[in-house]
Amino acid sequence: MSNPQLAILFFLQFSAILLTCRLVGLIVKRFGQPQVVGEMIAGVCLGPSLLGLLLPAVQSSLFPKFLRDAGEVVVIGTTKVPHPLMSVIYCIAQVGLVLYMFCVGLEFDTKLLRTRFRSALSVSIAGIAAPFALGALIAYFHRDDASLFAPGVSLTEEILFLGAAMSITAFPMLARIIYERGLSGTSIGTLALAAGSSDDAAAWCILAIVLASFSHDWNIAAMAIGGGVLYAVFTLTCIRWLIAKLAAKLSPGGAWSVYLLPFTMILLMVAAWWTDYCGIYAVFGAFILGIAMPRGAIAEELKSKIEPLTTNLLLPMFFVYSGLNTQLSLIGAGGLWGVTIIILLASIAAKGLACFAAAKLHGEPTREALAIGALMNARGLMELILLNIGLERGVITPALFSILVIMAVVTTLMATPIFELVYGRHARAAGRIGSAKAA
């Protein structure tokens, strides 16, 4: 397929993605869900699970998985050649994630975090330990089930991966729900983000150990943990100091204000490259750099330029990329609905209840503790990232990938309604948080 033909198909794909995400977002909004949940569902709808089921010819033409020549799939040796546009969608999705998490970091209030440190640490530990333990038990009792894990994966790797998958929190999704519910900069919003970011950092370290064991190369784990810590310390000290020194000239109206966006984008792409290279994923590099940026005029200027394009144009690409890998038919064909229900119920009980209990034990009011449990229970975006890595590296099967996608969708769908029921509407009536924002 020539480059002009690829471009024509890509623009058609992009149009379909944006239209579907917006339409599904409008539908779910009527049920009190944020736009981001609609995008998550839209991704599954455009994949083989719905569009591929109802209109398989349309789905395979619009989103071809493999490269074809004269109608035949191109094969090199025994391997089918992936369609190049799948890589294009993947790369654009990564850029969207990086830009979005940078904006989340710009809003992260470290002063509020210091006042809620003990509660955040407690909620984070509970949110990791309880679901990890249940995930480990499920993996142990299904250790001989070849439909869940790929051949060659050891029991230890199975336990670690499923434990990490059930422990993870939808950090970017959580951030967007917090923004859309008017919680940005509030005490409860900061507590949830702090606990969620800690959960995800721990889950990525566990994933690094799984990949190191699976690849028989422990340098992977050492690089992920050591490189991540080194990056965080360097960025929050040296880079923060450098930007603070340049802040007056880079601020709107300053002598170098025209260079603010290019300078930030260079730093951001280097940060994303390094953390991705280390193995802890690019979004963490973006988030930490966002925290290091000066607050005030610089942060507002960057957000106003980056956020609208990112949320409306780039971020939906990731949900569709994940949806194209989700095949719900594999669950029914393999008789795996029982395992699906077990994983779903265990993930809800362990994550939501454990985080609620931890927040309550550290003196949080009952409504806020329930809200924290509801928000932390959402898996969403980070879950999909972890699952894509597990599938690409050959750790899990497409069937387990699809099971865990269901878990991610359901737990994320639950987050906003439960939050509104136990806290949101009461807090807005009392004037403690702002109104929910339009997508």
C-alpha cells in the first residue's frame, strides 16, 4: 500500500474515531458518566467485539490488522505483517497520553498532598495489597489454564501480572474524572491522585519484574526502578530549579515567552523518552515534569494551549487502539465467563472496600472515604496500557486481555455514579466543590 493510500485510510480512521467517541460520549453523559468513559466504550465498539461482530467487512476494511497485497495477507516466513497504520495509531495515542498527563501534573497541588500524606499513603498501600492478594489467589487456582496465560509463563509471573492488573488505578482516567467533577485542587481530589499515582508506580515496578523474569533479564527491573527514581529526583530538583530561574522570561509577556511552548515540548518529549526507555512508561515522566513546572501564569498558559487539542483529538486514539485488541467472543468461546465474574467481583471488593477502610481509619469523614473508594476502584486507562504491554510481550492471551478489559470498563463505569451518590451531590449542595464541567 502506497503512502498516499495510507494517508487516505488514516484520515478516514481518524474521522470515524472522533465521531464515534463523541457520539458515545454524548450518550453516556445522559447517564451521568464523563466523556472519557464514553471514549473507553467507543474503543471497544469500533473493534472486533461490536463493529467486527455486526459488520465484519466494514471493520476489517476500516481498521485492517494485517498488511494485504492484492487482497492477500502479506506473510514473512510464518509471521503475518501488521498493518502500518496500527503503529501510527499507537504512536499518536502515546503522544496524547503524554500531553494529557503533563496537564494533570500541572494541576497537582503538592501543598495539599503534604497535609494528607498519611491518608494518601495508607489508601495507596491498601489499594495495592488487597487486590494484589486476591489476584494472586485467582492466578494460583487457575495456574494450569492455558487459555489465560501464554506458554512459558511461570506461576510466579502469572501471580505477579494478575496481581498488578487488579491493583492498578486508572491514574489518567481518575485525573480526568476529578477535573470533570470539579475536584481539581481540592483536598479529596489531591488525596485520590496521590494514592492513585503511588498505586500505579508500584504496579509498573511489579510489571517490570514480570517482564524481567519472562525475558530472563533482571536488568529490566533494575533499570525501571532505578531509572525512575533517578528521573524523579533530577526533575523535581535540577529541572524545577532551572525552570524557576527562567520563569520570569518565559512567562506570558516575558522576553522569551514565545519559546515557552517549544521549550516545554522538548523537555516533555525527552522526559517521555527516558521513562519509557527505563520501563516505567512515558506517562509518569510527563506527570512528574508537570509537577516540576512553575504554577501561576506559566501553568495556565501551557494548559490553555495543550489541553483542548489533547483531550478532543489525540487521547481518543488510545481507547480505539485498545478496543481493536479486545475480542469478547473469546470469553464465550472458551467458557471463561465464570473466571470473568470472579475477577470482576474480587477486583471491586478488594480495591474499593480496602481504600474506603484505609481512608476511614485515618480520620477521613465517611462520605469522603466512600468517595475515595469509588474513585480508586476505577481501572480504565492505565489498566489498558498494562494489558497492551502484557499482550504485546506474550505474557497473557487475548482471552485474558479481553476479560481484564471488561473489568476495566465495568469498574470505571461504576466510579462516577457511586461517587455522585455518596459524595458529589452533597458536596456541591454544601459548596465544597464546583459544578461538574462539560466535556
